[in-house]
Amino acid sequence: MKYLISQSVKVNDDGMKYSYLDEEYIRYFNRIGIKLIPVDNLKNEIDDYFTDDICGVILSGSGDIKKIVNSNIPEKNPVFFHERDRAENKLIEYTISNNLPLIGICHGMQKINDFFGGEIQPYHHCKKETFSEQGIFHDIRGLDDLIGKNIRYSINQYHDHCILEDDLAKNLKCFAVDVRFNTVEGFYNNKNKILGIQWHPERKINNDIAKDIIHKFI
């Protein structure tokens, strides 16, 4: 099955912007039976990607959804691009109009929450020793039967912003929280086939829980 996937925006040495997707996404989703079609953020006609053989949309990780500065990491500038934001808005609207599955990973999860009226916050507890480019591992706890109530899993963390339970959009249901801080690690909406996971399943991780969750929505 074919899924569209959003991409990051990078800037080369000449100051030119280009769309970029980590190849680990391609490899990971191929293993679970999904062929990814990367969407170019800089293409004016995003609608050209909306063909009849598209089965769903994935919003990828990396980058910020807003220009929010984390005071705990002042040297880390927000990585926000209007081009990506515009493309992802179009992709979300497409899934809603066509009743297709929508999956958000890390940045993508936060973007979905923002689109539906939720908020994000800087990690006020985030210090240099608990955030790095390599990521850290921590436990999440299930809140319902999707991954098992009160069952724990070890997952990775590459984000320095978070969704508090009170900041979750009203149409989204939290299924997992960070056991350290009770922040949202996963949400869903069964009616609209929406899934958000805060960690990166395509990167180093100790379990296949994301694959099991995704298969329930595709």
C-alpha cells in the first residue's frame, strides 16, 4: 500500500532550501508493508500527490511546528519552516476529506495536535544531560487496551517539546504517557483513523510496539 509522507526542510551552503527524508523511514515502513511517497514541501501543487492509489498519510519527525524557544536549551534555535507547515496542513485536510489514516511521528504527532486546536510546551525539565542528538531512552505507560493498561515499554526520545494532557486536542485520546513526567506519548482517534506517537520507531528502539499499533490503524 502507498502512503504519502511529509519531509523536513534543510538549507544548503548556498542558502537554498530543499526537502529531506531520512532513509530509515523508507526501510522501516517497507518492513511493515507500506511504500512511502515523499511529498516535496517546496512544490506549489501539493494536490498533485493526491491520487486514487494513496492509502494514507504519515507526518514525519524532526523540526519544530512553531517558533517556540526552549529556555532550558537557549542555544538550540527553533527549526520551523512555513513551507513544511503549509504542506502538512494540506496533507491533514486530505486525510479528513477522504477518510484516510493519518499517522504522526514526533514532530508529526505535535503537528496533528496543533492542527486540531491543542498546544505544545517546551520541556521545562529538559536539560543538556537529558537531551541529545543521539536520543535517550525512557519508559512509557499504557492507559488503555491499545498497548495494555499500565504496561510499560522502553522507547526513545528526540524531542524537546511536549504535549501535556491538558493541552491535548479535544478530539484526541491519550493512550500512553511518559512515566517520568506524565506527558503525552501517544494519542488516537478511532473514528477519524488518527494515530500519533511521540517516539521514533524508525530509529534504535528495543521493541516493536509501534509496528503493532500502526497495524491497528492501516
